[in-house]
Amino acid sequence: MGGVTSSMAAKFAFFPPSPPSYKLIKDEETGILVLDPFPHRENVDVLRLPTRRGNEIVAVYVRHPMATSTLLYSHGNAADIGQMYDYSGYGQSSGKPSEQNTYADIEAAYKCLEENYGAKQENIILYGQSVGSGPTVDLATRLPRLRAVVLHSPILSGLRVMYPVKRSYWFDIYKNIDKISLVKCPVLIIHGTNDDVVDCSHGKQLWELCQEKYEPLWVKGGNHCDLELYPDYIRHLKKFISTVEKTPSRRNASRKSTDGIEQSRQSTEYFEAPRRSIDRREKPRKSTDTRDKPRKSTDTREKPRKSIDRPEKLKVHEHNKFNNIDKLEKLRTSLDQMERMERSRRSVEYHEKSRRSVDLQLEKGRKSVDWIDRIPAV
């Protein structure tokens, strides 16, 4: 059943750029992997990482001499490695896009940071944008000592982007609404108030469910793919990172006295230990799908900047957007048909019970008549 679910979801949720925006080339002299057409830089490593599901993903590691934290970035839907690491089936990564593959992909990237670059969980910040919020939240629930999480235009779940359902269904994907409360580190949520792909209510509801909330940023007038153009975006993000680097969270503060005597655990424990499904072990939660009242925002947008690559990206985005709309309409129609079939089935069952009751009464009536007929006439 899980494979069927993943296959169904992949048709509606994943739109890797075609063709990919880059080529992967190996330098014959040095053996170094290079992303064509981007120039090679000494502080950038291009990697191929194996995942536990048998795929091989492409990732980029960027060094900064003054960095005190490591950011693991999971990109949005219609993008590829120009954004740090690629999901299975995106760019030059092998395999096919699926929910479970993206979970294995982010685990491989995290494992690489720990084993190859010596990054510690306490110094890692997970950043998930749009569909990337799914693998980000999932991994964060299994890393109790993370420094922080940033969710950029996040989704409540895959189905909720397309249809205003009030509960989680078995075929839904990236059920962040059911997982976010298990994240133990500070969480920053950034969302545009005019997002026409993932409504701002998704971000607001996730923020309400966070354990350790940080002041969110609701970018007034911001859409789904342009929040980086607003001055408050980078200003608020820098403030958040500066805060979590200076002030350890309540979770980490309480662990300081015991961390010295605990033996170090390998990062693979988080991934290899069988995990019970969050969806099964959680009790049903009362729906909080009501939208919050919009907050006043002081965000001011700077004048639009001209970009030589923005028009091409927008064209691809618009093309994918129209394709998404057609597929969403098909899904809505399918769900409506399922609901009508369910109502029809219940109606048939009700009438069947009524018919049986009438037949029983008629049978009793016939028996009474037969009894009267057997009484001798006087």
C-alpha cells in the first residue's frame, strides 16, 4: 500500500526541472566533480552521495572560514542543485522522486555533514523551502539536539495544498501538521501573505503548533518564489541565526550537565532504528484549520530588481503551475466522486434495512391472516 501511495503522490507533488539546469562533469586531471556551466570554486565541493534506498544524489558543500553553524538546505519543487542538494530524480541524481526517497536523501546529506565534515548536530540548522519543508520537518523530529529549523513557505501537508481537508488521509504526503509539534528546537517560519501556491495559513497554523516558537515573518505582499527580494527576509533570517547561535535553547541548556558523561552515539542510530509511524501513534487532533487573523506587517518591498535568469525561471514556474492546476482539478474531482460514492453506499444500506423491515412486517401479517383462515367458521 505504501508503494501505491508514494506513486500516486509523486504524480501530483514532484516537478523536477526538465532538462536539468546543470551538467555534472568530472575533471580528468584532478578527478574533481564540477557543475557545468558554473565555474569551479576552491571553497565548494561537489559530491555524489548514496542513499539507503539505493539512489545516488548530487550535493554541494560550501565552506565559509567564519561559519559557526552549518545549514542543510532542502529546496522547493521546480528547482535543482543550484540549491545545495538534489532529491532523487532531480537534476543529475538517480532514481525517481517520492516522499520516502526525499527522506532518505536528506538523511544522506546529514550523514555526510557529520562523517565527512565533522559537523555536530548541535551546530546544524535545517532549512526547508516549500516541498522541502517535508523532509526537513521529518528529519528534525528525529534529531533532538538540533540548533534550529527554518521553514520557508512551508506546507501543512501535500493534500492540504490542493484541497481544504480537515484531517489527514492515508494517501496524503508530507504531513507536517502531524509532526511539527515533535520538533524540539527553535523554529522560524517565513511566509508571504500573497502566496498563490501555498496559502499563508499553512505557515501560520504550523507556527501555532511549534513547541519552541520564534517570532515569525509574514512578508506583506510576498508570493511563493520572491521572498528573497524583500529586505526584511534577510534581515529577519540573520537575526534568528544570530539569536540561536548566542542563546542555547531550553532543551540544550538542560542537557549540559549530562553531555560530558554520555558516550557519543553514531548518527546512523537516528536512521536505522525502526521508527513507528507518527500518524499511527498520535491521537486525532482537533482541527485547527481555521485561519488566523492577518497580522499587520511593516515589511516594505524594495524596488523590483532585474535579473538575467529570473524570466526563464518564471516561465518554467508558470508552465508547471498550469500543469499543477490541471492535476489538482483531477484530484478534486476524484475526491468528490469518492465522497458521493460513500454517501450513495450509506443511502443504499439505509434503504436495504428499511426494505428488510417492511418484508418482516409483511411476513408477520401473512402469518396472522393464515392463522385467522384456520379458525373454523361459526
